[in-house]
Amino acid sequence: MKRGTTNYLEVYKKKYKKRYRKKNRLAKLDCYCERKIFDIIGKVETLAENMHNNRKSLKRVIYKRLCLPLFLISLIPFCGLIYPLFFNAIFGGTHCHKGCTKHNNNGAHYNKYYLSEISEVEWNQIEILNKVIIFSLIIIVLLILIYLLIKVIKYEKLKSGKGKMNIKEYCHFCKDIFI
């Protein structure tokens, strides 16, 4: 970017197509997502400028457009808790694995426990798969949130016209943005 221009963000947005053509696969995806995020932030800023007198409506619109989708995305890892709740693993199981030796037609064990069609080995494999899915979803959601924070910082950095910064200046800049 040239030093003589005052609005670095507009120049950065105008040169999008040129940058996009030069990049390959994953970099193109990053460039596309960055553009979408910058557009959303720009829309929120213009909305804030237009509704500067009505803060309650502004908050409602921002929560509806930004906070609700982010909140719903962050709830995705909790879908993995359906499995333990469904099979009462959290509150104490009332099922017995296939091939149980105590499960005959009479007795307290027969009346108290439900005989499942899944063997103990299969049950353990399902539990391991469930844990892998939960942890991978948590990592994916955290990476998405970190990516969004990085792009918000980049947007504010371009908007304010900051160039390269050392770590101390960068931390101070982030503190000014979020606090």
C-alpha cells in the first residue's frame, strides 16, 4: 500500500480481485472468508452510524446478526453430550451389554437392567469415537473464533492505518480494540 493514501481499508478492499487471482487453494479460501468478514463488519459499522440515536435497536440487530450465529456455532460441541445422556452414562447406566451372564429371566438384575444389543467392545468403541468427535468439534470452534478475532484485529488495523508493529504495540492496539 502506498503511504500517501489515507484510507488503507478501502485500498485493501479495492485490490481484492488482484490478490485473489494470485493465490492458490487454501489462500483463496482465506481471502474469500476475509472479504466476507470485512463486509459484515462494514455493514455493522454503517448500521451503527445510521442508528446512533437508537442504541436499543442497534443492540438487538447486532445480537441477531452476529451474536446469535456465533453462539449457535459454539454450541455444536455439546451435541456430543446427547449420546451419554441418551444412554444414561452420566446418571448411572440402566443397561447391560450383550452377552451378560447375570441377565437371566428372573432375579433382581433382570428387572433392574435393560439388555442392550451392543456388546461391551462395541460400546467402548462408540464411547471413544464420541470423545474424538467432541474434542475435534471443540478444537474447530475454537479455531474459528480465533480466526474471527484475528480478522477483526486486521480490519481495525487497516482502518486505523497502522503498519507493522512490534509485540508491545500490537498488544496495546488489541487492548484498545476490545476493552
